[in-house]
Amino acid sequence: MAARAYWQGQIRLALVSIPVEVYSAVKTASKISFRQIHEPSGKPVSYEKVVEGIGPIDRDEIIKGYELSKGNYVLLDDEEIESVKIESRKTLELVQFVEAHEIDPLYFEKPYYVAPQDDLAEEAFVVLREALRRAKKIALGQLSIRGKEQLVAIKPCGKGLLMETLRYADEVRGGQSFFSDIDDVKPDAELLDLATTLIDKKTAPFNAATFHDNYADALMRLIEKKAKAKGNKRIVEDPDDGKPSGKSNVIDLMAALKKSVGSGAGAEKAPAKPAAKKAAAKKPAVAAKKPAASRTRKSA
């Protein structure tokens, strides 16, 4: 089945309009979802609208409410909400261009593929794609669709374009408040060398296909096994013997990093610097790391 376009319209750059089609770049059908089932009858559970102290009510008696304070609501009916919805427009105007690194990854939300709508649009489409690639810029605009206005970023993607919806500033939490309890100290130089060596050893080009959702795979196997089983007997998978036992141990960070890197590789790729040795002599690495281990046990 051919993919259904999420949006059809025109990308406009100044006086140039390019007819395009936008398609979702991610699949949600592959996600495993469940229905709640009434076990004695085997029928799905449905829900009725209930008001505390009154009981079941009709759907036509329901309106929407915005809570100003505890138990205090501003009531809005569907017509009032519809009156402020943004009219869907068939034009996405590119209003600004930015460096890719200027947009924090926190703002990116959902990706879409953008393709020319027909052969006549292809030339202008290719010009826009290559101009963005040459300038190493990302285009910004606001897409009006389904009554809402979404901030979007557009950048080259192979032979096409990739459009990503962005979160607005008031939708993103500032992270520094979560990091305020972290001590402002410099790490031990030798530990840092070992950790950097370990990162270098495990560095490789990103390939999403090498990673799998192990929980989803196991869940699907369980579903298939139960579907083939006679009757409706309960099936419980054996726990993985390789999983941690849950016991908390204080780990010598220096020893753990050296073991991870390998005794030979650690000495060759990341030799201890003279400054690092002096620092280690003045203050043992294990003792220096006790506060960090304490915090780890507390957070666990």
C-alpha cells in the first residue's frame, strides 16, 4: 500500500513556490499495543463517562475545561475552541535559515520526508536542496495543519528533504536545575585518559539496524508462543541469568576502567602523563572517587 501524504502544499522561498508532498518518516504500526480484556468473558473492556457523585452521563453533556487552580475551571465549548484554530494553509513559507548546531536536539520532535509533488516541481526542489546543502543551513518555517501551527525545520536528506517538527520554547524544560547538585570538580587526569581510550575503542559509524528492542522481541515471542499453545495456560519466561543481582558494590573506578580498556591497550593508547602520576601520588584515585560512588548508591 502506498504511503499516504501527511500534508500536500507548497514550500515558498521568496517568490518561488515548490509543490511538495510530506510523508511521515517513522512507523507506529510496529509497536505492540494491548487492549484490556474482561478475563471471565474474554470481551474487551469499554469505558463510560462518570461524574463523581452523579454517576454515568451522556457525551453531549461534556464540554472542555482549563484548570486555573484546584477545582476552578474555565469552561469552553467546541465552537469557542474552533473559533481560534489556525486555518490550514497550503503554503509553508521559509522565513529563516540557521546553522544546524544552533538548534538543541531537545527541540526536535518528529521527522517527515519531503518530496516534489510532480516532475514540474523537481527542478526548483533540487535547487532548494542543493542550496541548503552548500550553505550548510537549516530552513525554518511554520506549518498550519489540522487547526494548529507547528514550527518546522527543513534540511537536505539524500535526494530529498527532511522536515522535522520542533517544540516551542515553552515546551522545553531548562536542564541546569537538574544538574545543580553535581560538584564542580575536575576529574583525575589518568581516569580521564582511560575513559577517553575506552570511548575511542568503541567508536564506530552509527547504524540503527545494529540495535534491537530486546523487550519488544521477547514480548512478540511470548505472544506467538501463547497463540500456538493449547488452551489458555499461563506462560512465564525464565529470567535472564546474566542480569545483575541487584546487590550494590563499591567499584574501584580505576581498576574497572583499566579492565575495560585492556591491560596492553591501556598502556599503549593512553599512557599516563607525568602530571597525572603526580596527581595520583598526592591523592589516591580510589579515595578521590568515593563521593561519586556515594552519590551513585543514593540515586540507585
